[in-house]
Amino acid sequence: MGRYVIRRLLQMIPVFFGATLLIFLMVNVMGDPIAGLCGDKACDPATAAQLKKEFGLDKPVWQQYLTYMGNVFTGDFGTAFNGQKVTELMSAAFPVTIRLTIVAIVFEVVIGISLGVVTGLRRGRPVDTVVLMLTLIVIAIPVFVTGLLLQLLLGVEWGVIRPTVSPEAPFNELLIPGLVLASVSLAYVTRLTRTSIAENRRADYVRTAIAKGLPRRRVITRHLLRNSLIPVVTFIGTDVGALMGGAIVTERIFNIHGVGYQLYQGILRQSTQTVVGFVTVLVLVFLIANLIVDLLYAVLDPRIRYA
Amino acid sequence: MRGATHAKWAAGAIVIALAATACGGGGSSGGGSGADGIVSSSWGDPQNPLEPANTNEVQGGKVLDMLMRGLKRYDPKTGEAQNMIADKIDTSDSQNFTVTLKDGWTFSNGEKVTSKSFVDAWNYGANLKNNQKNASMFSYIDGYDKIHPKSGTPASDTLSGLKVVDDKTFTVKLNQKFSTWPDTLGYPAFAPLPRAFFDDHASWLSKPIGDGPYTVDSYTKGSKLSMRTWAGYMGPDKAQNGGIDLKVYTDNNTAYTDLTAGNLDLIDDVPASQLKNVKADLGDRYINTPAGIIQTLAFPYYDAAWNTPDAVKVRKGISMAINRQQITDTIFQKTRTPATDWTSPVLGAAGGYKAGLCGDACTYNPAEAKKLITEGGGIPGGQLKIAYNADTGSHKEWVDAVCNSINNALGNDKACVGGPVGTYADFRSQITQSKMSGPFRAGWQMDYPLIQNFLQPLYYTGASSNDGKWTNAEFDKLVDQANADTDKAKAVADFQQAEGVVRDQMAAIPLWYQNGSAGYSDRVSNVALNPFSVPVYNEIKVS
């Protein structure tokens, strides 16, 4: 087990460098970021040159990348164009997005798995059909439609929630945005759990458990659900990273100043430091979430062992 | 049945979860956001640090307009430059100026506003070492080439043209005659700065100190800036509300939603997609007034094909092929006005705006357009590709409409196409590197309400925003002459004559004047936009 973890951690290194290098190159081919800083006027050449020097943009890209990575390991993610440290932006944005992600994941787990269990156990019944139709609808509708619709109905028409989230973004204000963010994944979790449960219901060990006379609740939670959760956990694990990075649409609709918003601003302003910094952290989140998922397999199914 | 109980249990959990969701955040909805006469207003994250000489866009500019007062201020209604801290600015030759300050002005930290506050601030702003994006505003002052050389390091840390005489007086020597120069001093870059700015720059940036009607109460970068009325303010334009909370919105649609839900008092940019509903939603709480912004199509004169005598006819033809009225009515819902000169209506007739100066060349006339373009040898390269940036604004829509109009006039559906460029930064860098191969979208937002500002930076040979690198000796001569005039009316007349050269050559095709559009809640009143399309915050009243 220990060796497995170490091997996995070592594998993360090339992925980390590869991903950051790609992002670095992508941001750099978009053109000269300084030119956009001066509005509709042309920057005067001397100031532009001076700014390029300050942000290290006058050097070749490979050299910029090396300097950047060198700084990252000392915890210096550089400065955004508005003069703020990128670490400062991160410390403002990540807590908000983490809260939003937690809300979304909780919805996925609670609603998704419950619905999946209910429908999996009663496949073909009306409940199953209704939930399947609903999930299909949710998957088919783009997030911004759901988001804008809920915002309009709950926020403006009925006044149940505030249509936008305040800068502090406490948990209770993030419930609806979290639900919107989770909606599509939630539908997938339901469907995955349903299929998995329906399949394992006929497995030998379930029959054995029932034959032993175990209470039905115990059969479902301990035996059936535990084995059926493996694909679901994989999905939710990879979804953590996807939710954090993919929150741009939800964050824009509900005015949440999180990672998605900062990334969007960074891309618009071509602020290499902001974009690469945030993506670097997101890559790390992805890698760690994947590692945790892999380790969870062993907990869920003791037959899975890592040599 | 045992199964049924489980289904109930699961369903119960869902109901509880949904109920919890619905309750969340419900308590605080409705009503305005602040008590005690605080106005909440939408804001965009400023692109640059909030320093006077480093702020060149609207979002940072509106903050400076609340926090800072300079020698002059533009009247929010007429745009006329009026003395603020300046008692008088005298000159006998349009080149040497003596500035006298009024008594009693202080910064909000108690420090006196003296002539040194100005001279230090201007030297800081002009110095190449400080990377100030508005440094060129000081380029008319003598010694600018020393403190801000085209390359290398500055030879001096001060502008030789600035001299402190005493606490209340300083002199300015310009490097050329510029009669209307005092009228440029309302631009935020010319604001005075307290010692605190130089002594502890970082803490000043996190909480700027100025001499304006408001002080910064708290500033959370990227999300909220709270300003409160400063009781010690000396100027005549005291704040009529308790303060302003500027809230950063990720999207102006979101801000609009918040306004309609009653969570926000003021938005100063109604999203294009909402223009259809705005009358129904806000009624007469929607403002749509002219601003000092003009949109044009610029041409790359560094491309030989566009720099021929015949190309003048082609440009005029293209201009006549654009149905401005139809585009401003349908695409912009009348938030733009078809342009008939190269300035802006906010200047007023006395300031140099002359409706109809463009004449027939700006009137839709497809038949004449086709004739002129054919006479001029057709469109260079056979196809017109109008470049624009696709990331912000809804430029695609109007560029497509303009092309459509041109194609219809020429009876050729391939005569004109849009040329999107991914990001604004890339668009700007292609322009500054002179890489444009055809016409491109150009917009000009005035720095100060002077006809000079609409002509010289854009069309003078080698000027800072002459993106198309147009050059014309006659035009340059007339501008120089206008700048040397000591009489303002004479100067305006000379500038208009120079504008005539722009017209005869069709240096750039004027499209439309942009309006400022704003909306406000029924909590506030006396809301207006100034000629820069920024709300006049200090005059807003809270009921």
C-alpha cells in the first residue's frame, strides 16, 4: 500500500509539469498581453517595454516557464496585472469555490445516491421511470438555462433567495448555486448508482446475505451499496476537480467571486500569472482527488489490493 | 411492505434537503442593501492599480472621481472645465502657465494640498520608472523626454517644466504652445497626491487617500469598495448621500438581475440583451444620454493599397454604404446615434461639435456608394475584412450588420466579412504592431471634453492613438495653428477646419456616437450620467 502511494505520487510529477507547461504555452500564444492594458489607446512603447520587463514577458517563453516554476516552488505565484499577488487572489477565490464544491458534492452524494438506490431497487416501476426521465431532462438542459431560470424564479419573481451571492459567500447563499452546479453530475450519479445497484442485486453475495436472514437495511447498506459504489466514487472523485474548474458559468450567473471568475478575468486580460497559477492548483486538486479515489477502492472492496 | 419504508425514508431526505435549500438565504432578500443613505452601485474590477496616473479605464476612473479632486473638474452637465482647487491659471503666451491654488484644501488625512502635492504627483506620473499607463498625459510639459525617454533609463526624476514658487503657486512650462491645456487638467491623472502615497505606497493602494467628497471606508479587492461621505470636504460639490458601495459583478446581466430584484440601487451599464425589457422593467428610471464616445472604422495606411488617392473614393463609398440609422435602431436599440462628424455631441456647438459636418459621405446612399467604390478601383484585395475583438462587447453583431449593409449596397454577398480576433489584448497588439490588413473597429472615449482630444491623438502624424498611421501635412498644420491660438473660439474654429481635412480624406469612417445607459432603483433619485458616461455619484439622493 505504501509503495503504491509513493508510486502514485511520483507519477504526479510529470503530469504536473506537463499540464502547467501546456497552459503556459497556450496563454502565451494568445498575443501580447500588455497591449490590452492601455485601453483603446496604444501604450507608449517605453512604458510597455518597462511593464514587459516587470512581468518578465521580455524573455523567451522557455525561460519564463523555468523562472515561473522556480518561483512556484518557493510559494511565489507572481503578480496579476492589477498589482495584486496571485496568492492573494487565490486565498480570496479558493475558499469560496471550495464551499461551492462542497455544497455541490453533498447534493450529488445525498440526492444522487438516494435516488439511485431507490430506482435501482425498483427497476421498471413508475418511480424508476419518472426519475430516469427527470435525470434525462436535467442532463439535456445546459447549466446556464437551469441557473438563470432558478435565479429568475426564486430570486426575482418569488423572492425566496437573493438572486446573487454576497462577497463573503456563506454556505446558505451557496445552496441554489451549488444545486445548479451539481445538477448534471447529480443526474449521472443517480443513473450510475441505479445501474450498479440493479446489477449487483442479483449477485451471489447479496443472495447469500438475504438467505442468512440479515435485515434488509443491512443487506442494502453493507453489502449491496458498498460494492455498487465503486464506479460512483470514481465519478464523484474526478468530478471534484471538474466542479472547481468548471464553475465559471455558475459563478458568473450568481456573481460568485471564486476560481471560475478569477480564471475568466485572467484569460480575458491574458494574465499569464493568474491563469497558470490557478490552473496549477487545479491540476493538483485533480491529482489528489484521483489518488484519494484510488485509495478508497480498497476501503470499499477489500478484494482490491495494491501491491 | 419493507421496501416501501425505505422509499419513504429516501424521499423524506430529499424533501428535507430541498426545504433546506429553499430556506437558505431567504431571510435577507428584498429591500436595498444599505441603510443611512448608502447607495449601492455595480462595478467592474479595475484593470490597473488605483493610482491617478495609472488608471485609464472607466471602472477605476469612477473611483478616482469620487476620491480625488484636481485643479479643474468637468461640469457633470455641460462638460465645461471649471476651477476646483485652482484659483486661477494664467498665461500670456499659451506656453508658460502660472497656477494659483485656493486656500484651505486638505487631504482626508489632514495633510494640506499645496503646490508640492501637484508637482510631486505629476513627476511621479511622468516618470518611466513608475510604469504609469497615463504617463503620456504629461508629455506636453517641458522635460518629458528626459523623465520618460523613448528607451533606456530616465535622465532626470523631475519635469524641468514644473517649478514650485510657494505653497500656493507653481509654474508650468510646456514644450509647445497649447492654448486649451488648462482645460485638460480635469483629467484624473492630474490629481494631487498626499505624502502618504510616496511614503507607504502599498498601504495607500490598499486604502487610497484623496481630497475628494468621499473617503475609502473599506476595500476588498475584486469584490467591494465602500466609500463614505467625508465631512471635511472643501469643494462646492459635496456629497448628497451617506456614501457609495461599489460592488463588483461578474457579469452586467447579473447586476441587472440584482437591480430588478431590489438588491442594488444603480447600474451604469445596461446589458445589450436587456435593452428590450428595460423600459418595462424600469420605466423612467432608465437613463440613455449621449457620452463622449465615438465609434469609427479605422484603416491601415501602412498598407499601400489603402494609401492611394483613389482609395479616398473607396472609403467614402464604404461610408455611404452603411445604413447607420437602421443599425443603431435595431442592434443598439437607440443607445447609439448615427455619427455625422468626428467628435461628439457632448462637446456642444461652442466646444466644436458640428452636426452634419460629414455631409453626404455619412448619409446612406447605396447607389452612389457602389459608383464611388467602382470609380476608386474597387475594394483593395477584393474583399473588405473588418477586424474586431470577439471576447468583449457585442462587436460581432454590429460588424456583421455593417458588412451586410455594404454587401447589399454592392450587390455582392462576399464584398465584406467580419474578421474576429480572439482577445482584446491580441487585437490591440496586432494594431500596435501595424499588422492590420483591412479596416478595423476603433473606438475613442474622450479624456477631456475638448475637440482637440477627438482629433489630435487620433489623426496627428505619429500621435499616440493614430492606430492607422494616417498622415496629412495640412491637418497637422491646422492642429498646430489651433493649439497656438490664445482665443478659445478661434482655436475651436481651427480644429473644425482640421476636421474638414479628415472628412475630405475620409481618414476614418465615423459610425455612431455612443450613449451612456444606466438604470436605478426607486430608492434613489437625482441620478444622472456625466459626459464620460459615469454616474454623478455625489449628487444622488437616497429617499
